[in-house]
Amino acid sequence: LAVVESSLTNPSPELDHSLREEPLIPGLPDDVALNCLLRLPVQSHSSCRAVCKRWHMLLGNKERFFTHRKQLGLKDPWLFVFAYHKCTGKIQWQVLDLTHFSWHTIPTMPCKDKVCPHGFRCVSIPRDGTLYVCGGMVSDVDCPLDLVLKYEMTKNRWTVMNRMISARSFFASGVIDGLVYVAGGNSTDLYELDSAEVLDPVSGNWRAIANMGTNMASYDAA
């Protein structure tokens, strides 16, 4: 089964050519059928992959699916909601598709530490289809983190990015001109910080910027 899955996800030129001879939807030209299939909500992809090999290739590879959507100029208005189960301690991002009003989940964040659901900050860059989760705190330890994770919608995967210069929790964050800014928050010695830094998403590097001049934590930003 793993071999079959692998061949469908990364088809050989011969297999890709043979599959193209099969219509995506019988009775419809492929360009029209593709336009229809690219509008399927993510929630239904797992069941629709079982229809045929070509559907499996299209819907089983998120990068291919969203690349086609982008080429057709289709938009993806998604609302990301961070959910936390008090009893189990499990954290999970859930996504509301505002076009179809359907919910789906995305892969779990690759955190090696058990992260407290409070304390970290997240920002999104809609034009890039990316979500950044920064800082936070280890559960039951009150130890701030310098962790930075990036979720790419088109690839449906998380990437561990370069760490922040300073570990922070309960800090302010935001995006200005495509750059991710973080400021203030609690430090590892539990003192409030006055420092700030900025991430260039293209290079993936952080650099320090001017201090705020006052120590601040647990504030919102706009």
C-alpha cells in the first residue's frame, strides 16, 4: 500500500501520461472538470481520493492541489482557530473554510516540548498563505520559549524556523510590510522585557530593533 501511495503522490512520467488519458470526469473536458474539482472543500478530500487514480493524485497532494487553485486565481479565505482540550491537554489547529462553511484540521505543530496553550503568539501573512507561531511557554514550568513554527497552507505542513533572539511569552506580535515583529513579554527570569525583534520571512533570519523604552507583557497589539 505504501508503494502504491508513493507512486500516486510522485508518479513516473509513464504513469502520469497514462492517467491523463483517463478523463477526470467522464463527459467533461479536463479543464472544465479540473475547475470543478479544485473547488472541493478540504474536508471532503479524503473520501474523494478513493474515486479514481487521477482524483487521488490531485487531492492527495496538497501542494499540487493549491498550486492549481492559485493558477486559476481561486482564493482560500480560511479562519484559523487554536483549540485546547483541558482534560487531555491536546492542542490542535482547526480551520473554518469561509467559502464552504466547513471545518477541517491541519497537522499537529512539531513541538518537542509540551506547550502551554497560553503565552505564545501567532500572526499570518495572507498573501503567502502562511501562519507563524512564536514563543510561548512550557506547560507547568513557566519557562518561556524562543520557538518559531511556520505553517504553509499550500503544502499543508509545518516547518521549524530559526529561533527568536530572546525567549518570550505573553508578548505582542504583528505583521508590517510582510515582516513579523515581536515585542516585550516575559523573559526566562520572569522579568518583563523591553526588547523587540523582527523576522524576515524570506531569509528566515531575526534581527534586533530599537527597544521600546519600557518593560511590557500581557498586552495586545494592533
